[in-house]
Amino acid sequence: MFRLSSIGWRRPVAALSISLLAAAAAFIALNREALHVATASVSDSLCAAAFVSRVDPDQVFAQEQRPLLGGIDWAVHYTVDHPRGEVRSSVLGLFPARAVYRPGLGCVVMHGHGPVPEARGIRRPVIADAFGPRIVAPADPALRHALDLAFTEPDPAHPRLTKAVVVLHDGRLIAERYAPGYGPETPIWGHSVTKSVTQALIGILVRQGRLQLDGPAPLAAWAASGNPHHPITVDQLLRMDSGLPFDETTGPVNPATHMWFRESDSATYAARMPLTHPPGTGWGYSNLSFALLSKLVGDASGPGAIGAETFARRELFEPLGMHHSVIETDAAGTLLGSGFMYASARDFARFGQLYLDDGVVAGRRILPTGWAAYSASQTLDTGYGAGFWTNLRNEGSVPVWDAPWGIPQLPKDMFYARGAFGQYIIIVPSERLVVVRLGLSVQGGSTGTGDATAAIIAVLHRQPAAGA
């Protein structure tokens, strides 16, 4: 029988072990920030999956977090603690992160071992959906085909993983479809669709006379007239031409991910960020801007997470019937209005309908007169408006980024809220149409949303859809 020498194999194995340990140590040293961000992201995402969305966190990890982990998913361990309402994660036992669920407030990433801020949260009554409990499946075969365009998987290398599509026409729910495990009451992560909702909260404060679009934004950190940030206006924060840096660059580490997952006070971090150009002279995608707009909402609404969430619910969610919606906060109690709202697809559709109706619901004015037109008005020479994307430019790409301007196959007056991994609220005033698409298209590729919407418009016109 062949047998390894008890002396001969030990030296190469020992040398290999030392080399592996050295490589691991070097990898950790070079990627500490990324590993901290990774575990915090896993904890927060799976906490929301388990306790806000109430979907399978293991499936969410496989479909959302694993592709984002860049090959180190095997080293990430997470534990979902249902009795405690929390998720803990680590990488090989290192870089521990913990996210805790608070009823009515969503999950919060904990920093350190202190008590959970506002741990009792808010208990909300269960309110029946005005659209009814049954899924509205389209009877028209052409409309069913339009939804197929969003749910089919033509490219296995870039799975769409669509979770929900909802279609409103003239305010009436005419079609919806959901992936297994999801339904009309499932809150789904909207990512940067949240920015458009934060824009609405700012609009409410403008209507109430508590904020002005022009003039310096009333942030205490920028109050000194000699501060280079002092001249920045609320309008410039909404339009992302404030001079704050382009903060969502490629890779796991950038100012946005640091703010979300490493800072307990997102607004304080954002306020310290140096300007890269004078306000109003250039555009740059800015989560930092919406962290500061969220601070303005919090300053006006009362202290802490409960005050901010109560304001959002009283002034926006409840009047619209958005009963399955929540915006998470940071540990300081500031809304994470740049990207951490969870809502059902129907709720997001109701939000889109508000803009289709120029800020009025059931005869009650929520937003200032003309706010929808303002939202869709062009910023500089870009395809961005004020808290929404537009179809005013639909050629080329944003420099140093992967977000195209506009959706060419849709009408020019279309404007939309857009979030990472294929979240859309598409608003088409000329067609009296709102289309919501939510999913986990983490690995890129087409979501089919534009073609699906074009096909829906064609059904409404009863004519073929170009390019569908």
C-alpha cells in the first residue's frame, strides 16, 4: 500500500498553511472596510427580508447578497434569530454585524453593543387594502403577454428575478403578478426609489410653508455663512447638482456604502463631505444629498425615528392608502431616505398615481400645485429631474456610471423613480399610466421593464408595440 511519509509531507503542508494564512491576512488588511460593509449589508438585508417583507431570508441571501459578495459568500455566516428579531453575520467569525427589527420602523444596523434605539417601535393597526385581497390577473391575453416580458428569463447569466409588477390605468388596478412567496401585501426593498418618496416628503414641507426650495438649506451644520456648503439650496439637493461628490462608484466601498453601513449618523457624515465643484454647476449622483434632505424631514417632524416615521405615515402613507410601507432609519433616528424604503408594489403604484394626479388624492392636496411638473423638469443637460429620472434625454450613458438616460421606447413625457437591481415606478401622464416593477436583478442585464411598459401601452391603444 502506498503511504505518505510521516516526515516528508509535513514540511510542504506547513509551508502551504503559512502561505495561506499570510494571503488571508493580506486580503483582510486590504479589504477591512469592504468586509465590514459586506456583513452589515447582509445583516440589514436579511433582517428586513425576515421581519419586514416576511419572505425567505435564505432565498434573499442566495439571490441578492451572494452575487454581491464577490466570491467570498462561502466565508459569510449569518444567523436569523426570530425570537429576538435580529440577524447577525460575520466573515469567518470576523467583522461581526448585527441588525435589529423594530415594529413599524424596519431594521437598524447596530454600531457597538449599546441598547437598540427606540426598540419598542410603532404598533400599527392592520388595514385592508382598498384594491381588495385578490390578485388582479389580466384577462386580456395581450396584457398577460406584456407582463410575461417582465417575468421571463431570456438570459440565464443575468437573471431578472422579477418579484412584482403592478399596473394602474386611470387610477384603476388593471393587472398585477407576483413571484412565488410574494403578494399584494409584501413590502419589497425599493432601493433608490426611496429618493422619490423623500422628495415627496420635502414637497409636503414646502406646501406647509416649512421649507423653501431656494435659499440656503436650513441645515445646522452648514449655517455659518463662510461655510462653502452654506449656499446649497434644497432644490440643488433634490436635483443632485449641489456640488457634493458622485458617491456611488463601482465596487463595495464608496461614500454611499460607508454612510449606510459604517456610520451611525448618516446626515452628520454627509454634511462633512467636501464639495467637488460649485453648487449648481455640475451633476453627480448623490445619496449624500438625500441623507441631508432626510435630516430636514427629521428636523421638521420631531425627534427620532418614531417622529420621522409618524410624519411620513400621517402626511403621505395613510392618505394614499400605503399601509405596507416603511422607511428605515439610521441609529441616530434619521430616515435613510436615500435608499431604504420597503413597500408593497401596490403601495409604490399608489405613490406613482399621486404624481399622475399632480399631488392630489381623494380631493386632498398632498403636494404643492405643479410639484409633479417640477419633479420631471430637466436638471442641467442631464436626464435627471428633481428627485425623479426623466425621458428628456435617452441617448448615451451617464459618464463613469451604468445608468442610461431615459427609456427610449416610452413616451417623452414619461418620468420615473428608479432603484438598484431593477426597481421602477414608471409614470406616463399622456397615457394615464403607472407601472411598478420590483425584483432582484443583481447581476445586470435587461429587466424587460421598458418593453413590458411599451407593450402595456400598445394594449391600451390596441396596436403592436415597437421593440416589445
